[in-house]
Amino acid sequence: MTLASTPSAFELSNPQGLYDPSTNAYSHVAAVSPQARLLYIAGQGGEDIEGRLSAVFAEQARQALINLQTALRSRGAALEDVFKLTLLIVDHSEEKLRQWVAEADRAWGLHMKPTCTLIPVPRLALDGMQIEIEATAALST
């Protein structure tokens, strides 16, 4: 089993008997401390502060992660405090998955990635929106 050196609010792991999901930028299990303060971050899209969306998926993914970081910082948290993601991707493909993995690797670096569920969808809230990232984070109290 692979364990991450994560904040004391949670621990990520990849149990033996399951394939190694790290190449797809996620972990299988997150165990959260009962004393942790949880933050639930609404789905963040790839729109900039002016509401503009790039037509390029990777740019939207990068901006969505920036937006997620902004929401986390507002409560004293960071990406390293996120233990669960839900990704909604319009017209999902293996190419979009590779682009997401590259952006997640850029954002989390060498840290284990959060647990994650990727849901392909036909459409999101805004015209041209290609990705939405919902997150749950845990902070030590």
C-alpha cells in the first residue's frame, strides 16, 4: 500500500490489490481525521475573473485549478489540503485526460493526488465551459 506524507487532517493511500492510479492523477482512498475541519468547494470552472472562457481545454483546466486555489485560500487552505475531487468534463476523451493529468501534476507536484471521480458530461452551466472541479478539503483543528 502506498501512503502519502499528507497533512495530519487526512491520509491518502493506494491499497495493494488495486492498480496504481497515480498516472491518472488520483488516489484510491482518503482517511479523514475525526477532528478535521472540512471545506466544501463548489464546482470551479475555467472562467477568469471577467467570466471569459478559453476555447482550449488545458487552459480551462489550469484556470479552474487557479480558481480552486483562490477559493481554498479564502479559508486558509491550499491544494495540499484537498482530499476529494469530482471532475466534470464535457466530451471527455483520453486526450483530455492526459491534459488534465499534466495540469494536476503541475498543481500538486510530487504530492499524492486527491481521490477523484471523473464524470463525462454533455454540457456544463456556461456555453463553452469544458471542465468543472468540485473539491473537499480537510484542515487540522
